[in-house]
Amino acid sequence: INSEYDGTFRLFTGLSYNNLWGTGRAISSRVDINNHVYRIDRPTYKTTIGYLEPFILDNLTSGRVNFTSVETIKELPEEGSKIATFNQSNRIDLSLQRDFTKDFKFIWTVWSLDSIKTFKVNTKPESSVDEVVTIGPTLEFDNRDNPFSPTKGVYARLSYDYSSPNLGSSKDVEFYRVTSGVSFYLPLNKSRDFIWANNIQGGYVENLSDRTGSGIPEGYYFRLGGRSTIRGFDAGDDDESLVPEYEYDPNPGPLINNNPYITTQSHFYLFKSEF
């Protein structure tokens, strides 16, 4: 139970099996449901189903298939109204992973299709759909002692995504995006009850299309706020004077779904240190 949107109940459950028929193949699933009881008469959700094939080409390369369906709030209803705007994303990811060492791996997104739908509820049906196909590499280093509650070690990730109509994206969607981040954890006593955690993140995204009305879909904006970036600010905080929800062109021309969109480039950087 948390205070997001004046009151939210969250429930999640998951199930996985990591050694199907004794072959090392794995299947996993997870469901998250958020019920925003006061502001919106509609729950939001995230469901994920994944399959791991451990041996492709050789015993150091594995393949993964993930399907994710997410519905999130894009715009809250005004006071006394129940009309809200939602985003729905249905995404399938096909990737290959090569383990160079125990801690260092290379991941190649062979093909990722994200169908993003924006729609309104409790009013006349109105929706729009963007198809976003991306490919690209990711480098990952992880020598933390525990991925869920680390007390020492380093986690670093660098990724590059490219999207184009030639790959299957909508005709107005062509961009590239680079993101990176490093987290490192230092125990301050032998029992590791006190940990000094530091995180550095940055990213850059650029629209490559010269078509009129083209732009980068909202699901690929950068956002600051929430536990993973800046504590104390809601990830969905609508007060842009505190922490901007996303950066965009100040003069974007025609609006998409009555919202600004990125027509040129956007970037972010963040340093966080906490005990």
C-alpha cells in the first residue's frame, strides 16, 4: 500500500522453473497489479513471460524470449472527472547472450517489437498506436555479492538501441538511444550492516527522421523520479518544476495526442549517493 495517486494497492506474484526436464532451460512469469482506488476506477498492470534456451551455437551463448504487457497511467483525470489517459505496451524481445566471464556478458537484441497504444477511458473511444522495433548491443558487468540486496561490488551497464521503419517501426519512428549506468557498493563495517551506495547514470536519444510530425515515442523518453533514480519524487509526479517527467522540444509543432514529443534530441544525467 502506498500514497501514489492518493492511494494505491499493489499486488504481485511470480512463478519460475529453472531446469526444465533437467536440461537447464528455464521459464518464468510475473504479474503486477496496481489498484488506484481514489483517483481512477481502473487498475494498471504489468505481466511478463520469459523463456531461456541455455545452449545456442555453444555452451557460452544462450537465447531468451520475453513477452511483456504493461498498462500505465499517462494523464490523471481532472478534479471531479473520471476521464484518464493510459498507455498500453505489448512487447516481445528476442535476444542472445554471450558470457565472456562469470561477471562480464554481452547481450544482443536480435529483434524487439513494442506496440504502444495511447487511449482514453470513461469517454468517447480515442486511441493511437506506434510500432517500435529496436535492435542493438548491451554490455553488462556485475560482480555484486547479491543482486537483490548487495553489500559490495559493482554493477555497470552500457546499451545502444536503434529503431527504423526499415526494421518494422512506424513510418515516423527512427531514432537511436544510448544509456549507461554504474552502481558501486562499499561496506563500512565488517558485519556489513552499513553500506555506502553510489550510482551514476546518463543517456542520450536523438530523432533521425526528417518527416513532418515524426518524433520519439513516449515509452523511450527519459524520466527522473522514484526509487531507482531520485527518492522523494514520484515517478509520475506531474509538477515538472520539481523533477521533469521528460525532456522535449519547447516548440515541437503539432502535438501527438495533445502532448509534446521529442523531435530532435534529449539527454539526462544523474549522480546519487546514499547510505
